[in-house]
Amino acid sequence: MENLPKPLPYYATAQGRDPSPLKKEMRQWCQAPLAHSDAGKMPALQGRHHATAQGVTGGDVVTIYDKLSFLEWRITKRGLEMAIKKVFVVGAGLMGGGITQVAATAGYEVTMRDISQEALDKSMETIEWSVNKFASKGKITEDVARQAIANIEPTTEMADAADADLVVEAVFENLKLKQEVFKELDGIVMEDTVIATNTSAISVTTIASATGRPDRVVGTHFFSPVPMMKLCELIRGLETSDETLAAMEEFARSIGKETVTVEKDVAGFLANRIGLTATVEAINLVASGVATPQDVDKAMRLGFGHAMGPCETADLTGIDILMHACEAIYDETRNEKYWPPELMRRMVTAGLKGRKTKKGFYDYSSGKQEPYWTL
Ligand code: NAD
């Protein structure tokens, strides 16, 4: 221990509950590799940074479990390593593919699971196209792009989640399906594994109730397209622990996202709760012939400085996805402002779901966003 640098004030940093500076300081401390005899003295280290030595394996590997940030750090001869390495994403659709891409680009090993091989193939194609585009624009290097693809393992087997440190679920927005997925995962993943749901509007607490680990279940609401959108809402279910939230905040930051914490598991969380009222009102105005989708969008872009108007946003997200989100908030709140307008329902029935079906409020068949609706 004599050769190690002077101890740093971990305790104060840890109390501030910001794991990032803690990480930096621990890194500095661990620059000197620990020898076996040093590892044996871990309880002394414990007092200084408020962490618990979990065990010594193979003589020189120590896992520190930090009670405040919930992060596990492994001190090895190579230095300090973060414990979340393997991420398992369930659902290879628009969101699952995006989450897989950003995690793989950040260096995580990601297994992406879908029940459909076709969905997996399509998602891999999209991810390859997208990372290559980031590389061609100079946002990431060619090497990072290549490595990102190499970091992804597509699978149809849920059992491959067994060694995951973190699971992010992004299957269809359906409570029964999500609960089935969570129940199955609960029986497969390790005891400590955090299971996150990317639900848009279903209660995290209700999804978590299908597991025996509600404290390790959290909402991570990413926005579409995931590689471009900076926000990830973190939702605390009724029993989500501080540690789980802190771990997810660290994970979200590590993949380049900014977070907001939704402290209560209310339907629609923050952004949708506000945004969907604008979507519903915009559709009502189009339906009643007050204005075209083009003018509704222009008003919000130029009048309020929004990057996109509500109709084009609905097309990008998927009219069906938004309709289900409205229904879920309405079911919880019985507030009529979330009731999906008739036009929205008819568009979904007619297959006008937005960009993914080439038509919604606009026509995308030419590859560009063209007007589709006339009054
Ligand atoms: P999507 O329809 O594009 O993809 C869902 C995928 O889940 C499909 O590929 C389907 O085959 C797969 N799937 C179904 N059951 C499965 C199972 N048991 N195991 C593995 N895969 C299964 O949906 P999406 O738009 O990616 O949405 C996924 C989730 O993210 C939903 O909860 C949605 O509400 C939420 N979300 C969507 C958006 C958005 O803009 N689309 C934004 C935020 C959150």
C-alpha cells in the first residue's frame, strides 16, 4: 500500500452522488496496479471511498460495489474497469435497433434479440448504414464504426441474456407482452442485473410487478431516432432503488445521452405528457379543416422555434405508436385531452402510420417529405 498515491477524498464525492468524478478519482488512485497483498487490504480502501470489497478472485481482481452509485468496478492488473459490459436489448425494431447502435458505438458488447429473424436482419442493415453515415460525416472514426458493428450479436434466443449486466426492453407497446418478457427475463438474468423498459407510456411499476426484482427495474425512455436525439428520460417506478437510477444515469451518459429524472411513475412521463396534448390538438385542427398539416407544422416551427412540427413528428414516430401512447395515458388519467381523435384512429386502420408506411400526414414515397393532405 505504501507505493500507492495519497488517498483522494472519495467520500465527499460519493456523498454528492455524482458517480463521474468518483470514477475519475478512482482511476487516478488505481493507476498503480494492485498486487495480491494490496488486494487483501481492500477493507482499508473501503473506508475511504465508501465502497464494499465484494471478493478477491484469482489473487489480483477485486470487485468494488459502490453502495451510493451502485456501480461495480473491477480493479485488475490493467487498471479500473466498469462492470457494465454486456448489454442485452430485447426488440430489434426502430428503438431497439437505435439503442443497440448507440451502446455498441460507445464500446459495449450488445446482444440484440428479436423473435423475428427478418426484424434482426433489417435492423443490422439499418445500423450498418447509420454508423457508416456517422463515419462518413467525420462524427466517428472508421475504426469505431467497424468496431460498433463487431460489438453487436443478433439473436432470436432470450436465453442469451444470461450473462448480461444490463437489459433494455424495447418490444411492442403492449402491457401483457412486456410483462411476459420481464417475467421470462427475471428467470434468466443474473441476480444483480438491471432490467430497463423503453416503454413510452405504460407504468414502469406495473411492468416491474411481473418480476421478483422491482428495485432493479427502471424506465429508460429514449427518443427517436435514438442515435440523433440527446434525451433519455429516466423513470423511477414505485420501488426502483436510488442505486438502479444512478447506474442508469451513468449508463445513459456513457452512451452520450442527457437525462432527466421522472421521480414519479406517471403515465406519459414528462415529454409525452406535454407533447401528446399538442399532437392531439394538431390532429383535431387538421381534422376539422382549420389548417393543413404543413401549416400546423410551420406554425410550431416558426412561431415557437420547434425543430419539427407535431404532424411531421407524428409521422416520424409512427401514428400507431402515438395512438397507443395516448390510449395508455387516457386509461390512467381519464383525461379527455389524451383521447386519440377519430382521424388518428382511421389513419392507423388505413395503414397511414407515417414514414414507416411511406404515408401519414405527408407522403414519403419519393424519398422526400411531400404534402399529402388537402383540405
Ligand atoms: P417496433 O414495432 O419498431 O419494434 C418492436 C419489435 O419488437 C419488433 O421488431 C418485434 O418483432 C419485436 N418483438 C415483439 N415481441 C418480442 C419478444 N417477445 N421478444 C423480442 N422482440 C419482440 O417498435 P418501436 O417503435 O421500436 O417501439 C418499441 C418500444 O419503444 C415501445 O414500447 C414504444 O412505445 C417505445 N418507444 C417508441 C418510440 C418511437 O418513436 N417509435 C419512442 C420512444 C419509445
